[in-house]
Amino acid sequence: MRKRFASLQDRVREIWFGDDSGPDSLLARSFRACEDCGENVYILATSCRECGAELELLAS
């Protein structure tokens, strides 16, 4: 199942973001690492899908 999600994520990345895959790309800025398990989490998520940890919304 994880492989299917990664495949979907790759297709969305290609369609929405094109070849812009650098560290400062919109896609890279849309995710952050979970403080508990290190898994990539969407910036507006309130909890980690992998470990279930509660996440704090960050304002910049």
C-alpha cells in the first residue's frame, strides 16, 4: 500500500510541480518532518499518519 501512495505522490508531483524538485520548490515547502517519527507530513496536518502524533501548526 505504501508503494501505491508513493506512486500517486510522484504523479501529483509531476503534474502540479513539473521538474521543480529543488529544496526550495513549492512541493518541498508543503511538507515537514514529524517530530516523533521523522515521516514527511503535510504542513497543515494536525496529526501524523504514520505514528499518530499530534502536530503543532507553525506560522511563519
